[in-house]
Amino acid sequence: MLASSEKPRISASTRRRFLSSVSPRPQKYKSSFDLKLAEVSRELETYISRKVLCSALNKNGEEESSPG
């Protein structure tokens, strides 16, 4: 057993291997994040376009049906 003042020693190569296996590669993470961001942006743009179009069509329909 280890005394309370002793700490297990981890070699630099073991530490390096552990850190590289745990942390994602920044470039891979960045590119996957960018792809997801682009996908969400397209969905949001489509959603907003539909809302604006529906709003315009409803407004136009109300003007035609109202007595003038």
C-alpha cells in the first residue's frame, strides 16, 4: 500500500497516450461542429422563409377576401 504522502508515478509516455485517447482532435471537432452549424443554419433559414411566406400569403388572402 502507498503511504498518504506518496503518489503513484505516471510516466510521460503513458500520460501522453492517455491524453491523446481522451481528448478529441481539435481539427476533427471543429469540422464536425462547422458541419452541424451549417445544417442548423439551413434548417433555420428554411423555417424562417416558410413563416414569412405563410404570413405574406395569409395577409394577401385577407386583403382579397375583405370587401373593398
